Amino acid sequence: MLKSARKQEKDPEGRMPLVEHLRELRNRMAKGLLAIAAVTIVALVYSEELMQFLTKSVPTCAPDVTSNGGNCAIVSFNTLMAPFSTTIQLSLTTGLVVASPIWLYQLWAFVAPGLHRNEKKYTYAFVGAAVPLFAAGAYLAYLILPISVKVLISLTPEGSANILSLGDVLDFTLRMVLVFGLAFELPLVLVMLNLTGVLTGRRMAGWWRGVIMGVFVFGAVITPTTDPVGMIALAGPITVLYFGAVGFSLLNDRRRRRNDPDAELDDDEASALDLTPETVGAVESVSAPRALPEQASGEPGGGVRRLNGYDDIT
């Protein structure tokens, strides 16, 4: 009965009314939130194991060793509510990340019916490439984290203790993973801009000096290590991916020019015109017809009766 009632609500062209769209959006959101809540509950059960996994990059002190200088650090909670708030924050973050395939699919299922076939194809390709790139960046961040934390702790002067808040350690870890993952998405964004006709491969290739400089400066700022290992570990793969995106864009531009020579022209740019003059044939004489029917009669006065010097139109 419910399905038949919904079919009757559609107009003759098959489009759903606003109420039906809102009902579908509510159902999609409910499914996504249920998935996030289920994963969050599981993460609450294993919150201690998750904290140990994410704080593994910190060189913690042994139980009988006091932190002194930059040798090791003590991870602690600084406030009374810190254990509770940190556990809830970690569980919610885990729920959002682990359940992302489900709520992203619900979002896609709501948006996809309004997209064209080409737009769906580009979206599938974007998601299929974005997920492994983000995962590679996140994994690289997790590998660099121990080096970064060790360098930061080594700056502690002698006689001072390193007592780190667990919430700060988790925030630093998640921030590094997020930044590295998003940095690996830069070449994919450039490719999508080229596919949509916003950027050309030649223009991207002309930016290579500035891009390389910016990527290495970004790597030096994000990876707080005194040696160039962390900077090269981040900037090197991004540079390789950037040149890969440039090569793909150049090939795509060549294919586009082969199919349509005017594909890369701007809206206000004129295409090349053939201005070669053509030969004009002999001029033919054309007799001009008389303008009025009465003039075509050939009679004096045009064959029109006049009354008191005026045309008798009656």
C-alpha cells in the first residue's frame, strides 16, 4: 500500500514532489546515523586498545623511570573529565571514519538520481581514486609520526619532565593523518579540473616550479623534524603524483583537440577564420519591378481615376 501510494504521488513525468524528497533524505540520514552509532558503540568497548594503538608513536617512560629531558614522556589525563571526554571523542571519530562507506553510500544514493551519465562516471572514478590515495597518505603519516614525536620530545631541556595530555596526543595524531591524507588528494583535484575543462595540462606544467617549492615548504612545516627525512617522505610522493596528473592532463588535452579543435577556446575567444577572398562572378542585370500595382499597368497616370486632382480610391 505504501509503495502504491508513493507511486501515485509522482507527477506524470516521473518526478517526485518535495515531500517525497524530504522523506527519502530523512531515511538516508537515519541509516547513516545508525551505522555511525553502531560503530561508535563498538569503539567504546575497545577504546583502551584504540588509545594504545594511536599513542604507540610516543616513547613512554617505564613505570620506574621519571621523565627527565627528551628521553621519554608520560601520557596522562590533566582534568577530571578528560578520560570521559577523550573516550567519547575517540569513539565518535572512529565511528565516523569506519562507517564512512555506509553514510557516503547513502549520500550518493540520494544525489545520484539527479546526475547525468557522464557525471556518474566521473564520480565513480573520483571516489575510486580518492579512497586509496587518502589511505596511502594516512599510512605514510602513521609511519612518520614516531620520528616527529621523538624529535619534538628531544627539544625538552634537561631537568624538565614531559607530561603529555592524551587528548593532545590524539589530536596531533589525527591532525597528521588528516593533513597527509588530504595532501595526497591534490593531484586528483587537478585531474578533475582538467576533465571538466577548467585547467589545461600546459598551464599545470607551467606551474611546476612554484608547485614543487610549495610542496616542499608544506612538507617542512607539517613534519616537525630537524632532518629532511620527514619532509622528503611527504613532498616526494606528492611531487610524483603531481607530474603524473600533468602527464594525464596533457594526454587528455591532446585527445580533446583531436576530437574538437575548438575545445580549449574560451567563451570570449574567437576561433581561427578563413579570410581568403573568393572570386566574384559576372554581374547579371536585373529589371526592377514597379513599386505599385497601378504603375505596372503602363497607362498614363498609372490607370488611376482622379477626382478634383486626387486619386479616387473608391
